[in-house]
Amino acid sequence: MSLRPRLVRTKLGELNCHVVDALPEGAKPELVVVLGHGFGAPGTDLVGLTPELMNAAPRLAEAVRFVFPEAPLSLENLGMPHGRAWFALPESVLMGQQRDWEQFCRAVPEGMPAARRALMSTVAALQHPFGRIVLGGFSQGAMIATDVALRLEESPAGLCLLSGALVAQDEWMPKARARSALPVFQGHGRQDAVLPFQEGERLRDMLTQAGMPVEFLPFDGGHTLTTGELEQLAAFLVKRLDGR
């Protein structure tokens, strides 16, 4: 299947966004998928997933608009002129020191509330029903997507967590229980050296204990995305498109 998705760069709410779809000119999407990139990546980092997802599930090309917001913080001061972040990392982590994962899962990252407000402003600017929006992201992008999905006035259609981890546990747990029907797709590499596999499992366990239906895909690999993961993600999005 040969696709020529259109790419438009625009500001939605507080954030610059890359908007991609293959819809007929002027057509409104049936579903909007918002995917946030990880720490240190440019705002364009996940844009290339669009044709892969559309090729894996051609239905997506007919009815879905993809929005890739650019995280609010520049990392130019760290020597990454195009790198962006949703929230800053502690200096100890930037220097390669091991984290205390028990503390990590409970702490609210400094800067997360500001990032949440920014992403919520983007979701509001879509002017699309929450129940027809899927939120997700990779790594730090998955964390902020989870935080927003649990706090929106109404539940989104789905949540896609690619190599994410649990943070803000005490805040998230009660909100997750109140959103127990929210479908979740989660993929995580068994050899992930950035956010270890057990941290992905910890996030999955919290969500499933809250009653959420979680499709969990472990794969052999590191802090990355795989073809199999994208194929399962595409199938998950088709189900959300069909309201299943």
C-alpha cells in the first residue's frame, strides 16, 4: 500500500505539534491519536511511525489523524540543540547514576504539573470528543500521557504506553480506579537499560489492579520500538476506531 500522509506543523494549545493524516481534503477524523516523544528526542521523533501504523492497518489511513506534540522544555543547555523534554531529569541520572526505583515510582517528577497543563491545552485545542482521542507516548512521553489520561474530565478512547514506567503512584492509583474501563496497550523491552522491564511491569500491575484492561506486550530488546509492537499497536487503534 502506497501512502502519502500530509504533515502540517502547527501550534495546538501551548505546544508546537506535527499533525499527520491521509484523510481526504477537508475530512474530519473519526479518531485522533496523540503521541508524545521521549526525553532528549526532537518533536519529530515519532512522526515516522504514522506510515508504518497505516501500512500495518490500512483502516487507520481512512479515519485517523495523528498528532505529535513537541515537549515544552529545550535541552540546548545540555548540548542537545534539537532535544526536548516533558520535564527535567535529576543531575544524578544525567550523570549515569542508578535510580532508586522504589522512590522513583512514588515521586511526582518536578515539572510534571506544568507539562500536564501544556498537554491538556493541546488536547483541548483539538476540539474533538475525549472519547474519540487516544493518548500515548514513548518513555517520558508515556508518563505524561498517563498522567493526562487519568485527569481529563472524561475518559479518552485509549492509552498507548511504549516503554513507560510508573511515577506519581499515590496520585495515579485512585484516579486509575476511577477510570477502570480505559483500554491500555503497553509494550516494553526485556533488556531495557533506561527504564527497566520490571518498572514496566510495575506500571502494568498498577493499571490492572485498578481494573483496566491492559494488552501487555513484552519483547526482546532495549529502550526502543519493534515492528511487532507497532503491528499490535495498530490493531489496538483499529479497535478504538471501531469503539470496541
